Amino acid sequence: MPSLVGSEMCIRDRYKDMDKVYCNIYRYWIPKSEYELRDNMSFSKFLNSPVLVPESELLTEIYIPVSKI
């Protein structure tokens, strides 16, 4: 599932599944994990372009600031 990069959680998944990924992280993973949200904004990084690849191959990374409880 998520990997930790410094004090940010990073998730890489297909762009079309991002709504499910966000829901799973905020609703299920964070409450059950040993982490809590930090007071910073999350952001997304688009790894490829819809101009260059089919929609089914679009990849996105989500970075969510967390800290260990």
C-alpha cells in the first residue's frame, strides 16, 4: 500500500482510480495506522501525459503529509 518518503506518504496508482485511493487512505488506512495527518497540504504528481499514453496507463503519485503517532 503506501510507502513513506521522509514524513510524507506516497501512493502510486492509476489516475482513474484516484478517487478510490483517496477514500481508502483517509477513511481506512490513516485511522488504523500508526500515523496522523500533518497540517500541510497533500499534492499529486502526474507521471505521464494523456497526450502520450492511453487513459488506462496514466499514473499518478499522491503525497500526503503524515507523522508517526
